[in-house]
Amino acid sequence: MADRYLHLPGTAPGRFLTRRLGLPRPTPLRRWSADSPELDGPVIRLTAGDAAPAGNTGYAGVVVDATAVTDPVAPGPTGLGAVHATLQPLVRSLAPCGRIVVLGARIDPGDPHQAAAQQALEGLTRSLAKEIGRGATVQLLRLAPGAAADSTLGFLLSPRSAYVSGQVIEVGTAPDLPVGLPGPRTALVTGAARGIGEQVAATLARDGAHVVCLDVPQAADALAAVATRLGGTALALDITAPDAAERIAAAVPGGLDALVHNAGITRDRRLANMPADRWAPVLDVNLGSVLRTTGHLLKCGAVNDHGRIVATSSISGIAGNAGQTNYAASKAGIIGFVRALAADSGVRDRGITVNAVAPGFIETQMTAAVPLFVREAGRRLNSLGQGGLPADVAETVAWLAAAGSGGVTGQVVRVCGQSLLGA
């Protein structure tokens, strides 16, 4: 369903009304397209304490290296004031839909001053993301020494990250890719017959992957149409079936380079009115199937070395949501699963990364059926003042699934326009 309000503030009557009534004034976001794959304007990279060139405006991106900031109050480039001194004059020079990325260091628990200064960067960037406006985004990257950050910076400084803002992402080192990687890749996407899953499959195919599209047998016709359009393979399969993992492994004899868990269902009702037959299917589809299939595919070697596992969580799993105790429990469980599996030495030693995306309000058939005022609240209660699109989730998945993203693991990245709900 189209968001008609989104374009209202761009009209003369809309500007008058929104200003007088104090209504949100969202900026239509600049997203990736084949004709316009990059942001318009220069990207400037500075170290905290540096002065920006005088007179320049219209920056598409600003990167500030604050990794050397080790004290919240010290003078000079090691103090937090150096970040303010560099960023403050640049905020008004940022182009609409521009990007600010602050580079921080991993927090050292043995150094209270460094820990305070680096944690302070999180408060700074999250707050700046809420106030900057004009469709711009702000992120904090915490870098380990020697971090492999090129893929992440490329994503965050591009139109592909349009609906990702206010995030804190840790980037570590990555094992060297074998000769020949990245090359032809095979990806499996569950829930691929429509909506977000279909868009994820299309985006991975755009980036060169052969995509195995999986969905329930009831959606076989739609699934086949998607797979044919993308040059992929259709696999009509109930992901909760006892032999689901074995059948997936048999369908990818060369193994998987990317495993994307997108399939999910809702059976909303308040807990006091929720019988077991509404609770159990949601946990089984959204969480149980992820645990079972991932475990088997890893054990039998169907996930290739340097593979990427991306699971779909939700801001409901972070902040909770009335009437969704089952759904929120399943999506919170995904977060625990991702963090634990990413830390598993056997997984790490094989160069496999495990991450989650947590969508917020995304414009889909499901949200189009939400009552008007609830839908409008979902759209506006974020820093960008609008709902996201399936493409926003898909682009985030594609970044995490890329061969060059080996330094990013154990992360939960919210695709929610910096929703005001939750952390």
C-alpha cells in the first residue's frame, strides 16, 4: 500500500500544515537502482580533531575515525571533544539522504577511561541519528585491530542502506578467502515465494548468486514463477518437515555459500487468550526450523567454508509487542541463536559468519492489512518517519551474505529506520 503522506510535506499546502501542526516531515529515501547505484556527492574521511575543508557542502558521506579516542574529557585528538569538533561543522553540510559513519574501537574492559569514551560514541551517534533529519543516517562501527571493514563501509555509504540508521556494528578481522572466491555462489532463501523473501532472492540473484527458492508446497506455483524469473531453483518444502534439512542438502550437492532463514508466520493473540495450537506453530516455524536445519546443514557440510548464515529476527523480538508473545519469543530466540552460533569455534574456524536482520515496519501485504491508525504509527515512529520496503531488508541481507563480509559475525542489524521502540 502506497504511503501517500510521505509526499505531502513536499507540497506547499503540506509544508504549511505539517509546520503548523508539528507533524512529521519525512524525506523520501534515496534507494539503490541500476541507473543510480551510488549516492550523489563526495565522501569525506577525517580523523577526530581534523577540521573539514572550508566552504564545502553537499557531502554524500562523512566518515570520522574516532578509534584513537581514549578519554571522554581529555583535550586533543584522544578526547571525545575531538569528535564534536570535527562533526559539528559538517552536520549542516550533509546532503539530503547523506551518510555519517563514526569509526570507534572495541571497548577495553580493563581501561575505564577508554571504555567510557568509546561507549559515549554510541550515545552520540544514536542521538545524532534521531535529530539529523532529511533522510540522512548515522552509524557507529566498532573496529577490531585489522578489521575487514570495506564491505561494511561500502554498504553503509551507499543507497542500499537507506532504512538502516542508529546502528552499532562490530567488525572484526576476516580469514583470507581462498583463490577463486568470491565467485559463483549458491544461496538458499526460505519463504521466497513472496514479500521480503522474494525480494531477498531477487537481490542475491542480482549480485550473481544461483538462488534456491524454498517455500511451502501450497505456494508451489508462485515459487516456481519466482525461481524461473531469477534463473534459480524452486524447492517446494515445508521447512518444519522432519526430513527438511536432508532434502535441502540433497538439493545443493555443491553446498551453500549463503543460507538465509526468512520463512515466518504470525498467530497473534494476547497470552491470556492464546491456546497452545497458536503458540506452538509460530515457535516451530520461526525458530525450531532454523535450529534444526542449520544444525544439520553445518554437521553434514552442506554449508561451505566461508559461508554466510543470515536469520530474520524482528524489532518485536527486541522490544516486545502486545499480542505477539509467541512471535516475539521466536524472534528473540533467533538473536540468542545467532550470537551463540557465531561464537562457536568450529563455525568460526571454517570462516562461516552468522548474523541476523531485525526488520521494523516494512510495507508488505501483511502490514497493508493493519488498521489505519496502527499502520500510520508504525510508519512514523522512527527517525526517518516512514515505513521501509522489502528491498531495504534484502539489501541488508545481501551485504551480510557477501563474500567480503567475513569480518561481520554475531551481529543483529535493525532495518527499521531507527524505530523508537526498543534499544
